Amino acid sequence: MAQSNAKVAIQKFGNFLSSMVMPNIGAFIAWGLITALFIPTGFIPNESLASLVDPMVTYLLPLLIGYTGGKLIHDQRGGVVGAIATMGVIVGAPDTPMFLGAMVMGPLGAFVIKKFDQVIEGKVRAGFEMLVNNFSSGILGGALAILAFLGVGPAVDAFTEILVAGVDWLVMAGLLPLTSILIEPAKILFLNNAVNHGVLSPIGLEQVQQGGKSLLFLLEANPGPGLGVLLAFMLFGRGTAKLSAPGAAIIHFFGGIHEIYFPYVLMKPMLIVSVILGGMSGVFTLVLLGGGLVAPASPGSIIAITAVTPPEGMAYIANFAAVIVAAVVSFLISAVVLKSSRKQDEDIDEATKKMEQMKGKESSVAGQVSASKGTMPEDVNKIVFACDAGMGSSAMGASLLRKKVKAAGLDAAVTNTSISNLPADAEVVITQEELTNRAKNKLPDAYHISVDNFLSSPEYDKLIAGMQGGITEEQAELVEESEEDAVDTEPHMDEDDDLLLEENIFIGQEFSTKEEAIRFAGEALVKAGYVEENYVDAMIEREEITSTYMGNNVAIPHGTEDAKKAVLKSGFTVVQVPDGVDFNGEQAKLIFGIAGKDGTHLEILSGIAVICAEQENVDKMIEAKTAKELKEMINSK
């Protein structure tokens, strides 16, 4: 139990680091390009443009991380205070890039202002809100900046000195491969310059005077470990990390800017093992084959390494072999880390379920590649739609497919549930693409189907055709007609049913992000008395697992499986967003916030699924001018 809790804590910590760093990858790439091009040892040396490098790494990047970390905790207000606090740690240690300090002070600043806001909530007199908000941000932010200046900055500097002393001792003791244990973590914490130029380069220059070359110049500059990590992300990563890894690999390997891969390791801390073992393998190869350089390789690119490799003997072979071996070892271990982080154990406790929810996210590409594997039985008796909580998307999908199965004259039960509660006798399991691997791990012997649109997926008709052994176009038309008849028999919802009230329907809303839209829908559920306040955060957490976008401009945000205990009674809220809000690249214009308890919400959810299955109906609801008009459209089915 303790081990599982530790794993959950580590995974959550890594996920939070990722959320701080990944939105700012573009800034890292911009800085990496400017550095690779214009520093004195760059490809196009330019003293004037190179003056951008130090301010960007000293101020811009830490402030962006501090602001982002604060915003994650307490929105815009948290971001501002987090940035102020981060400035203190930047100035407190001007010789060391304060990425680590920013990751501490950004969230800490936001946490402090969040707690302050909670204490004064409802106690500020009308008309004084702006005054209190501004002065509290300034006073608390300033105090935290002073604390960071006096405490955190010097602490990071002291940590740097410890690392440098440790590397120096290993070098002097002749334990060169073990230096990677300190060098690689030091690099990830952006202390590589202190280690490289403060310890390795001075000793290496002495060795060059004596023997003509030194392998110390390649201990930190070897691009192999970082290249292995980035290659693994290219093949096994997901989302922004996967898409940005190829560009980062080019900047890292050919530009020599190693810092470009550090955020990828920070977002998944277990990868530190990959770069350590990759670095150790590279150093061992250098010792074995007698590699080395005649001068420091700056920047640490393969081009710079080639330029300062001595022409005599096997130096080229040794140096290139060290890079290749380090990259291969780092890649193999990184691949295991990234792939295993998606897997789940079958016999686990409640704490591990939370970890699995975070690990269950897959890229759409991975979902498509792994979709619909297994063998469908000749006689299908039980079809199960599964999602994380079993209250939203799976219920809508099951409702639609149930009608298709009935219309086709097939005798198969169609139900819905959460992935953790998948029944062992399910023969066909249907999930969203991002959740298919989780469902396969839970029920590997079932026939699995991935869909990206629960409301109008062609996979439904393919499944029906497969269950019938194949049907002609004429038969398909008959099925479609019978489906329309089945839709018409759907019972109308009671106008007085308090599951969906006019006051919980919001017309003509605008949102800049999906998180903002989800919070609006969740807070409406809270005000209506359907859920407790912590259910709103669970809705955001559920969205991080996989998108609740259903297709046809419809999204149905709801809480996680664990959040069901926060549901007081079943209910809905409807948010109309005529201009749309981005849900992972899709435009959601109708947002149905859902709170489901004991299945009492399923009838109205079924009706919503039926009407939203037709884009024409959705378009009409998007154009509705009043809450009454929109509700009447929903109740018409």
C-alpha cells in the first residue's frame, strides 16, 4: 500500500512538472536556436545577437516557468504572485539559471495567495475588492521574493558546490564512469556549465598539455544520452512532447544545446536513470577505446565534437562510438520508462487507480495504431462501452448503439461502465482512443474497438455489419430507416424533472480555454446543489485523462470515478458557446456538465445522445436564443 502511494505521489509530481514546463517549450526552442547560432562558438557568431542568450536563460525562461506553475495553482492571480516570487530567487543566485528555483517559488507563491483569498472570501466590503486584491498580491508577492532572495537562491548555489565537489573527487579517484551519477543530474538542473567549465575543462586542458587529448571534455558534452531520450519521445511520447521532440533532437544533436532536452526529463523524472546509464555507457566506451578531444566541444554538438577530435589513432571511432552507445542505452531505457508509464496492474488498490488514470492517456496516433485488435466472437451477446467514470461518454455511446442493435434485429446486451469495473464476460469493449490500452490491460481477451466520436462513429455500423456477417447496401438502408423509427419511440423527458432546469442553461457564453468552460459548468452544478465543490476540480482532472469532447460540437465534462462520492444528486447544466471553445483541436459549442448518481441521469443522457447524434439538431441548439427554447429542443426527443 505504501509503495503504491509513493508511486502515485511520484507520478503526480512528474505530471505537475510537465504542466509547468511543456507550455513553455517554444521559449526553450527559441533560446536554443539563438544560442546555437550566435554565441562565439556557434554557427553564425554574432556578438550583438548573442547578447540575447544570457537574459533569456537568466530571466525569461525561469519567469515563464514560475508564472505557469503559479497559474496552475490559482489561475492568473497565482501566476502573477508566482512570477514575483520567482524574481527573488533569480536575483538571489545570478550565476545559476533558476529553473529549479522557479519550480519551487512559482507554485509556492500561488499557494500562499490562494490560501489568503480563501480566508478573506466574503469578508471584503463592496467596492474594496480591487484594492484588496492588488495590495494583497503585491505585499505577499514582495515578501516571498525577499524570502526567495535570502533563502532559496543561496540554497541552490550551495547544492551546486556540492555537485561540483563530488565530480572533482570522482575524477581524481579515477572512477570516470561514475561521474555520470553526478554530471547528468547536474545537467538536468541546469548546472552543466558549472560542472563543465568549473571542473572538467580546467583538468582536461592540463591533460591535453601532457597527452594531446582528454576524454574529460566529453563527459558533459556527449549528446548521446539526451538524443536517446528525445528519440524515445519521438516514438513513444504523446501530445506536445511527442510533436516537439524531433525539432528538439535536431537542435540538441546538431546545435549542441543540451538544455533543450532537460524539460523532457523534468516532466518524467524516472528518465534521469536513462541519461545516467547512457552517460556511464558513453564514458566506459571512451575509456575502453581511448577517445578524447583536444579542446572543449562548445556547443556540445556532433559537429563541434568532430571538429576538436584529434586526427591520429582511433579517436574518431572512439568518440563516435561513445555517442552512439550512450544514445542507444539511453533510448532503450527511456523507451521502457515511457511505455511502462502507460501500463497498469490488474490487481491494485484504490490509490493505484489514480495513478493509472494519469498513465492511461494515449496520443490519438497510438490509439489508432492499437485500435480494434483481437478477434470478435461469432455470436456477440454482450457489448460494453467503457470510459473513466462510466457516467458520461460511455452512457451516451451505449444509448446510441443500443438503438442500432435493436433496429438491426440483433439480440445483444449493450451496457456502459467504468474501465475499472469492466465485467469479465464482456465480449466487445468500446472506448475512446486514448483509453483503449487501459481497457485492453483490464480485459485483454475481449474484442476492443476505438472511437474518436461517440455520437457518430462509423465503427458502430461496422460492428453491426460484423455481427450480421456482412450486410448489403439495401439492407443497410432498411436498418437506417428502422433506426429512425426507433428514435421516434424514445420517451420524452418530463418537463418538471429537476435534472435539467432552465436556470441551469446558459446561452451565448464565451471562454478562452476549455478549463475555463469546464469550471463554469462545474460551478453551475455546485450552485444548483447537484455536487460538492471539490467535484469541479475532479472535472478538470477527468479532462486531463482524455478529452470529454464527444463529436458534433458537443462536450460532456464530468468528474472522475473517484469523484462520484461528491455527487449529491443527478443533474445537468447546459452551456451554449456559439463561437466554440477548443477541446484538443475540436470546437465544442454545446457543453453538458454532468453529475450522475445511481444511474438516475441515464434517461436524460440517452435523450441528449439521440438528439445530438444529428449535427442538424446540434446546430439548431447552438442557434437557440433562450434557455427555454434550448430546453424544449432537448425535450423534443
